[in-house]
Amino acid sequence: MIAARHAGLGLIEVTVALLLVSIAVLGITRARLVALETGFSARQREQAADLADSLLELSRGDPGALPGFRLAPGGTPDAPLQDCRSAACDSGPWGQWNLWLWLQQLQGRAVTDAGGQPLGGLSLPLACVEVSEPWITVRLNWQWRPGGAGLPGDCPVTALASRDGLMLRSRVGAG
């Protein structure tokens, strides 16, 4: 009679052990997902800083081209009429050309796969470039977590629930 009462005890112990192992596996999986998300966020921030710095360096190349670097929030200028790689450009077209190429990098369009899909760039970027000679300010905002709010109407630098941002400001030329 005693053996019959304790016959199911081993099955209960196995079920409890399996439950504990399952909870541990879920915890480890969650930790991995957080690590991947943090790594993605760090890569996006590093890429944003590099892109903002590269635009500041381009603006230093010809301070007379500063007006061509202006970009309103959400602005997407058309491709410039003059290709400054194949012909010499004046300051105005040179600034517009470099801003357009920079935006291609920002959006990942500079390099695409065989199907034309962008490789690289920031995730849903929003860029603003303010020029108040001799100062140029680059503000970037991008999505680092799926979902959340859409694109803001301006270029906030503060982090939102699913977006992050940064601002770099530099003095260009003498003035």
C-alpha cells in the first residue's frame, strides 16, 4: 500500500525539474535578446556619430558651400543636377552634392544588395542640418527598437521610447 502512494512522486519531481529548467532557458533567452538589442543600439549610435562627423568634415572642405548643407526636418533633396565627381563644382552645387551623397549613406542607399535593398545606414533615420555661419549643427534621430512611435515632426535629440538621437555642432571657417 505504501508503494502505491509514492509511485507518482518521481513523476512530480521530474515535472517540477522540467519547469525549473524551462524557466532558466527562458531567462537565458531573454538575456540574449537584450544583449542583441543593446549591441544593435550601440552599432546604430556609432554609425550615427560617424555619419554626423563625416558631414561636418565635408562642410569644412569648402566653408563657402555651407548654405548647400541645410536640411529641414524630414527633408529629402532630389539628386543634384550636377555630378561633382565628374566635373568641377562651385561651392553651392558642391554642398548640395555632398549633402545628397551623405543622405544616401545615412539611409543605406549607398550600398545595395542584388535586389536593390539598402545595406547599412540607420534604421528609419531623420536628419536635420542647421547652418548659422560659421556654425553647422547636425541632428540625427533613428529607430533602435521595432515598434513604438513613428517619425517625429522635428529633430529631437532626446531619446524616445523606441528612438534615439544625437547632435554634433562645429565651427566651420573663420567668422
